[in-house]
Amino acid sequence: MGGQGYNVNIAALNKYSSDLLANKDSVANVTGKVGEADVSDKSWGLVGLFVKEKYTDMLGDLKDLLNQMEDGLQSASEKIGAAAEAYQDTEDQHKQGLSEIVKQLDDVVVRDLNA
């Protein structure tokens, strides 16, 4: 039984890489909104001062998480994009090699027919 080989949808890889960057931009937008959620001590009032520190800590944790998400999405996008490029380069090289083989075969057939 002959193998089917493999088939990579390079356009889908490129689209996925772009989608990851779009998601990174969305996360960056949320990160900006989180920054706006931090309010001054005065806004909390006297009673709120007891929970403000915990809120600020949690807000910092959220910002850190969102920054990690941005970094992860950027890294994944770059890796998927590099994979798409590698597959495309390999496909181009195979096409070039097969084209050269066909040309050599055509040259042999024409030479044999002329002989």
C-alpha cells in the first residue's frame, strides 16, 4: 500500500499566524483597559483602603498574565509563520527540481527523436 504523503495548507498556516497577531492586539487592548481600571486611593474612600491593596495586587497579576498572553501569541505567530515559510520554500524547491527533471527528460526525448 502506497503512502499518501502529507499535505500542508500553507495559506491556512499564514492565516492562523495572522489571526494570532490579531488576538495579541486584542489582548493588548484589554491590557490597556486594565490599566485604566486602577484608580487612586482617594476614590476608594476610608473603608475601601482596606481592600485597595488586594485589588491593586490582583490588577497587577492580571496585567502580568495579559502580558504573558501577548508574548505567547507573538511567539506562536512567529513560529507558525516560520513553519509556513519553511513549507513554502520546500515546495518551491521541489517544484524547481521536478521542473529540471522534466526539462532533462524532454531534452533526451527530443535528442533521441532527432537521432
